[in-house]
Amino acid sequence: MASQVLVAANRGPLSYVLGDDGALESRRGGGGLVSGLSAALAEQPEALWICAALSEADREAVRRGVSEPGVRMLDIDPTIYDDAYNGIANSVLWFTHHVLYDIPREPVFDAEFRRRWESYEAYNRAFAEALAQEAAEGASVLVQDYHLALVPGLLRVLRPDVRIAHFTHTPWAPPHYLRMLPDYARETLVWGMLGADRLGFHTQAWADAFLGCTDLDDAWGRAEPGADRVEHRRYTVWKRRTTHVAVYPLGVDGDELRALAHRPEVDERLAALRTETGGCRTIVRVDRTELSKNIVRGLLAYRELLAGQPEWRERVVHMAFAYPSRQDLAVYRDYTAAVAQLSAQINEEFGTADWTPVHLHVKDDFARSLAAYRLADVALVNPVRDGMNLVAKEIPVVSDAGCAVVLSQGAGAYGELREDALTVNPYDVTQTAKALHRALSMPEAERAERTKRLAAAATALPPARWFAAQLADLRESAQTS
Ligand code: F6P
């Protein structure tokens, strides 16, 4: 039966594992996008989620016709998938939107890039075709993230009757950064996005960056002489179709998260972590080991804290939960190794027989992350650039005794949390070390008050309302355009 509400995202709400007996077992998918959308779609039981088969087990599930209601997995040719996901989405678009290139050497756009770009187009086409097949007349289609930036344009051609929204979970590249892409890639990217009726971003900064990229020649060269301000546009017009651009800052569902954080398995892990800290104060970070998360500078700041404020030695531990990610890419493997190496160096330099300054945990364990959220005296969230960063929002919501949040100006969450977080320039290690000192020294009453206000800001737009608002706006634009 054709669907009225469809979601398209690279990662689905579940993935499969193949047991030794050949049986397929489904597991919940991971990552911020998946948890936000899964919570939102729990209130949209009729919706269909189209996602890619990510592994051989997922492909096997498609081949055997194994599926769950409300989910359709696409079995995309593995080479095309690898080129699109690793070769373009994660190696090029992620780096461009997060401003991560090591400029004297990168990026290099050569014939190999062109080949991968064609795979990215084919992968987007597979999604557009599946959506075109599954969508009912006039359906609402909500496309997610940088993996699928071309889908709105491609689907618009196939199904002019459907309403299309696209949400970007990452930052959007500043215009001068997007301009580095070859013209054909940049133009196709913007064309793809402008196929949507509505575009959503987590913050005004990312929305403005996108708008600045829609007409790069204007953005670069045609400033009005004598103009002392520039109007911020809220929409962009292309081929006489209007694409509305809006901001929907994803928050967390406080009740659900607190319930999850008080399950017996979390209590158990909390007890174990308490023993591990040996009564020290705790600075916690929880991240994928991701270049944009700035884990190395976070460790350098901790080292500077121990060097500059020796009173904290043997009184604090840094619990870094840094879960390896994208290990198919060499640059991520190198970064993971650098994090481990620096942690070991700090332990070597400052550790004593009874005290290990850095506790690096690399095995992803959601229950243990929640336990760490409850335990943290200080949360360190210092990405160089981040679409939103839900960790900064989750910690204050579940904290047991109040937690001071050291927060980067580059995180999307900065806009909503800046009043009560201790904010830092993510490149400024010394400022980050000082903020850690201030956070550790904050009087308990102040910490508790700030945590309460941070939690209120973090839960302002929980996933179900975040999604419903986009759907309502999309339906509204269907009536007005
Ligand atoms: O930040 C945007 C986001 O989609 C996250 O929700 C997600 O964790 C990540 O990017 C993508 O990760 P992955 O490549 O593991 O799906």
C-alpha cells in the first residue's frame, strides 16, 4: 500500500546480524539521527522509513525478504554504496560541512573523485526511485542528511505531486568552503537540495550558510556599495519554485531519557564507574571517535589543567568514552590511535600508583554512557563544529547531582545552552583548561541551578514535536504553493 508519510535516511531504525545458525536477528540502529527519528516515528505508525542495507547481513535480509513493518531496506550494489558512503558522504561532504580539511594537502578532486561522485548520484537515485514507487499521491517525504542531498531534486522530477522536505543534521559548509568542490558537484548538490519544498537545519547559522551557498557568485562579488546590513533571507527561489528554509533545533525527550537512565543495568554500571573513580571528581566526555569532536584538544586541555592547577592531581579523573567509528577510513584509524596515544602519555606523565588521570573507554555501551552522564561533575563537549550535539543536551537532563557543561562555540547546541554552559573556543586549549578548572570549582548550588536551566532548554523541542513541526510545515506549504 502506498504511504502518506515517508522518511529516507542512510541508516535505518534497525540492522541485522547473521547468527552462526544462519538466522537473521534484528538490532536497533545507532547514532543521533536514528534515535531522534525512531522516537519521532513512534508517533507516526503509518510512516515508511526507507534506508540502505549497510552490511552483508542487511543485504541477506533483503534477499530473503525479511523485513519489519514500516521499514524498507535498499540493497544497493556494495561498490556503489562504498563509494557513496565512504568515498563521498563521509570523506568529502562530512569534511566540507565540518570544515575539516588539512588545506595544504586536501582536498584533491581528480578522476577518482569524479567516479565516486557518479556513485553518489546513483545511490541518491536508488532512494529517489524507491520513494517514487512507495509514495501515495500528494504524500509527504522527509529526507535526512548529507548522504541524500540529491534526493529532493531527483524525486521532484519523478514525482512532482509529492511534498518534499530535507533536514540536515550536520552543519552546512560556509560558502567559501563549499566553493572548493568541483563546480559540477557543488551545483548538483545545491540543485538537489533546492528540489525540496522545505529545508530544515538545527541552527540559524547553518541555514544562513546554506542560503549563502545558493548563489555563490552573488555571495562573493556583489555587495551593495554603502549597504550597512544584509537582509537575512528565509527562503530561496529557483526556477520560480520557492524553497522555504527553517530552523528546527532538535532536543531530547526528558521523560524517556530519564526512564532509560534509571534502568537496573544503568544503576549497575553507575556503581562500577563510582568504584573506578576512587572518589575523585569526574570530567566526562562521550563521543564517537570522530575528527570533528576534537578529542585530542580536549585531552591537551586536561593535560594543561593538571600541569597548571596541580591541586587537581589525584582529585579528578577524565573519563573519555570515545567509541571508534568509520574505521574503514585511514584518517579515522589514525585519529583513534592519536587519542589512545595521548591518553597514555598523560597517564605516564601525571599518573601515580593510586591514580590514573585518564580513563579511556572505547567499547560502545549505551547503558554505561548513561551511567557516566549521571555521574559526571563536568561534561566536556568541545567539537570544532557540530550540527547540534545531543550529548550536551542529554547530560543535564539525567545528571544526578548537577553537572557543569564546558561547551564549544562550534556546537549547534551552543545557541540554546550558551547562557548556562561554560563556553569555549574549541581551538583554544588554554581557555578550555581554564573552563575545566572553573567547572570543577563551581559551587554546588550554582551547578545545580545551571543544570536545571540547561535541562529545560535541552527538552524544549523533543523529537516527536521536532518531527511533527516539520511535517505540519510541509503540509502547510503544500496548501500555499
Ligand atoms: O551528525 C549527523 C549524523 O547523521 C549523526 O546522527 C550520525 O551519528 C552521523 O551523522 C552519521 O553516522 P554514521 O555514518 O555512523 O551513520
